[in-house]
Amino acid sequence: MNPPAEHLPTPTPDDGDLLFGAAADAYARFRPGVPEQVAWLLADAMTGVPDVTLLDLGAGTGQVAAALVPALPRITHVDLVDPSRAMLREAVVILHPLMGNRTLSCHEVPADRFDPQRADYRVDLITCCRAFHWMNRPTVLAMADRVAAPHATLALMGDGSLWTHEADWTGALKGLIQSYLGPGRRAGSRGTYTEPNRRYEDDLAASPFSDVSQHLFTFPRAWTPQQVIGYLRTTSFARPDLFAERHAEFEAEALNLLEGHADDSGQLTEQVDFTVLLARRPGGTA
């Protein structure tokens, strides 16, 4: 599983809000959720664990927990870790009606700085969806080893982005973005994207969680042109401030382009490859 193409150092809390905090509402509305079949896979990984503690790293607006809580009723506590306060606020609003008598804690720190400050803290399921590429990966995996129960499962998962998806409409959209921002893929406020030289599998092989299985889910995802516009506002490669005073012009042109590529029902289709890496310590079964 190759990291998505937004490979940057771990942001500080201020950087996290600078990069994504302003888009927290749009993130909650327009970022695709975790597929149901992925939630069931993670629930199956917890077979035999009576009371599950979930630690979600790079939690964003709580999409992983929102998918998992209904699929895994044995979750008793959820820890959300994200450097953006705005994202965590959205997550609390989304998760509140789902939690019942479960407990929820939010930690406004980068994942590598998570510290439960409890000597007896042990987590059963650690998840990271569409976010591991932002992190100091060896440090995060070392932290996970410190807090994980012997039987714990670590799940790294994601499905790339519309920048990397190959279709007529995504190619045209990418070309339009490049016509405004230049040929290189922008990476937030930090310049352009640099191709990573290490796969997630390599990170896991060098970590205590070296027993890895890969699971691929392929399915179509439908977008409306307006949903794509909302999604672009949440990305590091097409954030509104990158366009400065030309953002409204870009969105109008992008909307026209997308409507021209939509089918008769007004939708655009993306064929999604959603990859999940389930990792455990060798011999560590639930």
C-alpha cells in the first residue's frame, strides 16, 4: 500500500489547524466516510475481545469511529487524536448521538505525541485512515507499541484522492488545477509534493507490528459536481487560499467542467480501491 501523495512532516497543532482547521465543516460534509465492509473487517479483527478501546490517529472529523461504533458494539471507549481543534469539535458533534454509554476522549496533539498518562492504559484497536502520510511514521509506530495490548490490531487504511484517481473527469480536473497552481502537486502551505521512498508495508516490517495482512475493497463511488467542489476545499492540493483572489473563478470553472463530464443523472463515478493493512505483533492474536 503506497502512501497517498500528501507526504509531509508531522504538523504542529497550529499547523494542523492552519492546514485543515478552516475546512473542518466541509471535511465533515464532503469527505467520503469509511465503507461499511471495512468497518466489518475491523470488527472481525476484534473477535474475542470483550471490551474494546479504540485509538484513532489523525481522526479528523471522526469518520472511523462513526463507522466502527455501530459495527462493533463492544467498543467501550474511544480516543481521538488530531492536531486540529476544529476537526475534533466536528467529531464530537458527529459522534455524540452514536456513543450511548461509551466514553470519548479528544487529544489535540499530533499522533506521535499521544500520551494517555495512565500506566495501565492499553488499546485494543489502533486505526489511521488517510492520515499516516502526514505523520512521523517510525515514532508513531513506537508510540503504538507502548500503548497497545498484546493482542492489539493496528489498521492503516486509505483510498488515495481524486488527484491520483485515473478517469476522464479527474484528469480534466487535475489539469484545471495545474493551470492555476502550476504542474507540481501543491502540498498545503509547504510547497509541492515529493514522492515518498518508503511504503507503509516497509514501515510495518521494521516495527513491532510486522505480521501484516492486506485487504482490498473495490467499489464505485458517486459524486455530484457540487460534492467534488466541496471536497476540493478540504484537500492540501486545492485549498481555497492556494488560489488567493482567483478561488471563486477556479470554482466556477471547475463546476462547469464537472457538469460537462457528469452522466445523465448528474453524477460522476470514481472506481475506488480502498486498502486496509491489518498489522499485529507476531503471535499476537485476539
